[in-house]
Amino acid sequence: MTRLRVCEATKRYGDTAETINVFTGLNLSVDADEFVTLMGPSGCGKTTILNIISGLTPLTEGTVEFDDKPVAAGEFSFGYVFQEPRLLDWRTVGKNIEFVLRSADINASEYDSRIDSVLRRVGLDDERDSYPQRLSGGQRQRVNLARALAIEPELLLMDEPFSSLDEVTARHARQDLLDVWYNTQKAVLFVTHDMSEAVALSDRILFINKDGNLFDEVTIDHERPRDFDDPALRETEAQLTHRFFESLQ
Ligand SMILES: Nc1ncnc2c1ncn2[C@@H]1O[C@H](COP(=O)(O)OP(=O)(O)OP(=O)(O)O)[C@@H](O)[C@H]1O
Ligand SMILES: [Mg+2]
């Protein structure tokens, strides 16, 4: 069943004198329980697509629908893990999460239990009263993820969430994400530059070129749960890298 549907989406920035066409007539969809990844070179419009779906940025033309209902610009929807963790340094981890619950109109009586349960899920139950500045980069990213999960979103948008982490921390973070996703089975739209990450996580990978055209898609049908060291995953990664290398530069 299709949950997210982006139809004939066109995004332009600027006025007629200086126009940037980010993409034209883009179509994509994400099914219930599906983990879909967008891959494409820097500047091809990946963050713009997530901003549009979340309602942060208006579309120039086209529609975004979730469960067949239009998603309106200006109404921030879904869980969104931003490319840069935008944590409020002057609030504790718990208060950072509470801030998002408050904005999402969650009943105040649920704050405590939601904060506790989401921090347990990302392995940060001891850090509820810590300030973000004393956390490591990996821990900050997990707070970022916890914040997006706390509102129990029907769709999780993730913009290169692990690209600033060292490889060991990123591996743990990917495993945490897969565990959370496996247990909640929400639709995910994920952005990465990293083919091995895309293959390890996704059900489907959408490839976008530098002109913002979605030019191909590949279904990754390796069984789950997946072992990141499985040679079969490496083989798929090598084939896709070979096939798409030119287009992803
Ligand atoms: N607010 C804005 N005003 C004008 N142009 C913008 C704005 N935001 C993004 N752009 C332009 O739109 C294009 C797409 O940017 P976007 O950030 O979506 O790319 P991206 O694929 O996420 O890149 P990266 O992989 O580097 O994060 C770029 O050419 C960028 O300069
Ligand atoms: Mg981006």
C-alpha cells in the first residue's frame, strides 16, 4: 500500500532573472513499512525533496500526498532527522525531545513516558538530564533520531544522518536504526551518499542525477535481518557502484 506519493513535483528557486531549477516533474512513492533511499550527487536536490515532503519548503508545481491526503507547506509533518543535528544546546536531552512533543501537540501527560521509552530505544537512557554539548557526535545523532521518533511518526525522513560519524559509530547507529525500524515498521525515506549504507539498509534505492532527474531505481531483496558483513551485500554494492558511478559524480 502506497503511503507517500510525490507527483509531478517541480521546484525552482529565485525569480525569472536568476532561476535555479532543482527538479522538474519528479515522481516518487514510499509504501507502508518500506525503507527507501535517495542517492545522488551533492546539490541534486535531496535535502530539498525532504524539506518539501516535511512541509518546510513549498513546491513550485505538483503535489505531495500521504495516505491520499495532501501535505500542506507550512504544516510541519512527520519525523525528520536533519542533515545537521539541530539540538538546542541550552536544553537537556530530555527537554530537547519535549520541545518536539510540544510542537507536535502531544498531550503533556505523555511526555515523560515517551521521552523515557525513546531514549531507551536509542540506548541513551542515562543521558536524559545531560546537555547536548557534553555528548559525543554519535550520541548527539542518536538524540537527533530519538527526537524524530518520539512523535511516533508515520513517516521518517532522514538526511545523511550518519555521514559525520566515524565508521564504528556509524555501524552501531545503522544497526540501531534497523532495530527501531524493524520493531515499528514505519515508512522511511533516507538520504545518503554511501552505497554500502544504502544497500545494507534499503528495500529500494532511487537514483537521482545532477540535473535532479530520478533516472533509475533498484530493489534490494536481500533477506532481513541483514548482516553488514555479508559478502552478498558487498557484491550488490560493487555491482551498483559500477553501474551508477558516472551518474553519481
Ligand atoms: N533556499 C535556497 N535558495 C536558493 N537555492 C537553493 C536553496 N536551497 C537549496 N538551493 C539550491 O538547490 C539545489 C539543491 O540543493 P539541496 O540542498 O537540496 O542538495 P542536496 O542534494 O541535498 O546536496 P548535498 O548532498 O550536498 O546535501 C542546489 O543547487 C542549491 O544551491
Ligand atoms: Mg543535502
